[in-house]
Amino acid sequence: MFSSYLEQESAFKNKDALTSQWKPDEILHRDQQINNLASILAPSLKGNDPSNVFLYGSVGTGKSLIVRHVTEELKTVAENEDVDLNILYINCKMKKVADTEYRLLAKLAEQLGEDVPSTGLATEEIYNRFFEALQGMEGVVIIALDEIDALVKKVGDEFLYNLTRINDDLDTTKVSILGISNDLNFTEYMDSRVKSSLSEEEIIFPPYNALELREILKARTDEAFIEGALKDGVISKCSALAAHEHGDARRALDLLRVAGELAERGEEEKIEKKHVDMAQDKIERDRVVETVRNQPKQSKLVLYTILDILEEEDETEIATGDVYSRYKEMCSDLDVSELTQRRVSGLISELDMLGVINAKVISKGRYGRTRQISVDLSEDIRDQIEELVEEKFYV
């Protein structure tokens, strides 16, 4: 069954070089952001607490990579200079790891050497355990919270306020917050006292352009593929496609990696532009379906309602009012508690933001404004989404 695969010469030399976890020897086109972050964190080497700092930028703009790079260098220097410095890194989007306030604090306490159960304690007790762990230390503790916007949107911003005020009660330890966010505007929704206590500095990560992406890909392909594995134009095509979609380096790397995998499965010697087209179709299909799979059941039902109306009426666009009317009927049929029209409108906005649907505002003159919803998905993706919802509600 696998003999042909084992006999086939792989185009890959090191596939890990095409993943977002790979740390290249040289980080291209982010010198300014690296230097800014380093200068903000540098006071920790003299025992002073650095300013809280937030890194903002779209997915795939290098935020997490730069944080890992700078903090690793900082830790190395601190060890060489015998400086007390601890750096805690948490991804706030990881399910059952740090996606609630309790789990976040438990994970932080665990990284400080405290034995904390993953569930079962009161929130006040988990704060006490974390505080006690900090009290037993000296020097500076930098808490890096990746995708912090996801946690704030889920549980609110109270935990951030508590973390920023913790320095008032610590004797020998100073805590600094390093936040990483994909949402440029997420602090706009914070309570004013939280924003005031944060007093954060900001570093913005702009999207990469096509030329920058091409240079990044070229450096990665030298590590990832054997010589001569790529035909001319493959790197340029991946770069152009990713630049068109928000300058996402992760997207460009995924396109190149999947294109290589598809060529390998087809037992073809070289990776061509056609494999990039095939990779784009596959990634888009997988992304949308996985996004929908992870949505709450009410969001799935709203999306199913939209698809149902578009298919039944053979229309390309529908109004939000029509969606809510049909949604209420479905809730009644399925014996599901219905949400308010305002909340359903919010779910439609979230689906639009995720790229699953398109919702544009149009003016109707003196009758006000409304949103017209359309769905630009292939039949295959629509079928998979409908199967997901039917499994949830009808089985």
C-alpha cells in the first residue's frame, strides 16, 4: 500500500520550514518592530518593570514570531548577566488550555511552578495561588498573552485589570503584560479603567506586500525543498495570492506547503502553478468548513437559514429581515430558544467578519438602511456546511 510512496523521491528537504512555528535564522522585513519591542522590554535587564505593550496586526504578519524571537534573546542575555527574569507565554485561544479566566490563571501559575488543578477551585482561590507564586519570586515577570482579543471577547476584560493592578501588592516582583492581538480595535471595547491601568505602548504590524512575501518564501524554500523542486513562477504566484488576501505570510507558506504535498501525492516530479491553484481550493474549503464547525450552535443555525433561503428562492442576495423571519420558524420547528433580532444581526456580522458570508450595507433612502447578504461558496463547501448543521440539529 505504501511502497510507491517510500520509493518516491520527496521534493521536501525540511517541511517544517514552511510552518508558522519555524524560527528562521533571519527574520525579514520586521527590523523596526523587533527594535521597538526590544527597547520596550530592555529595562527588565536592570530589574525595572517595562511598560505594558500590545502588538497589533492581522493574522500572518509576524507578531508571534517576533515575540518569540525577542523574548528568547532577552532571556539569554538575562541568564548571562545573572538577572532575575521570567517570561510566561500563553496562547489564549487554545481550547481547554487558556480559553477561560480560570484556565489562564492556572496555566500561568503552573509555569511559575505552582501545582494547580485545571478545574475545581474558586476564582478567588486561583488568583491567590497565582499571587503566592509571584510573591515567591524576584525580578521581573513578563506575561505574553497571544491572541488576547479572543479571551477578552469571551470572558470580558476584568482579568486584565486584575493583572495590571497586581504590582500594587507585590514586594519583590514586578509584572508586565505583553499582549498580541489580531484585532486592531479590540481595546476600543474595554472598560475605561482597564485601558487606564494598562497604559500600554503599541506596535503595529502592517501586512506584507507581494515583494516582501516573495523574499520570505524564497528564504523558506531554500530550507524546505530540494534544489530544482519548484518550477518558475510558483513562489511569485503564492506571494501574489497571499498579498491579495491581507498580506498573510502564514497563508503564503500554507499555499506553498500544500502545493508541494499535492504534487507529491500526484507523483509529479516538480511543483507547478497548477498545484498552487489546487492548494488554494483545498485550503479555502478546509478553512471555511473548520471555521463553521467551531461556531456556536446558534451561529450555525443562522448560517443554515441563510443557505436555505438562497437555495429555496434561487437568489444571490437576501435581506437580514428575511433571515430573521425564517430563523424564528426554524427555532420553533427545532424547539430551540430563539435569539433577539439584534443578537442575530450580531451573529451575521461575525460570520461576515470570518469571511463565511458577505454582508453589505445598502441605503433604501427614507426607508433607512439594510444589509444584503450573499454567499460566495462552492457547492461542495455549502454541502459540507449543511451536513454539519444537520448533524447538530436533526440527528
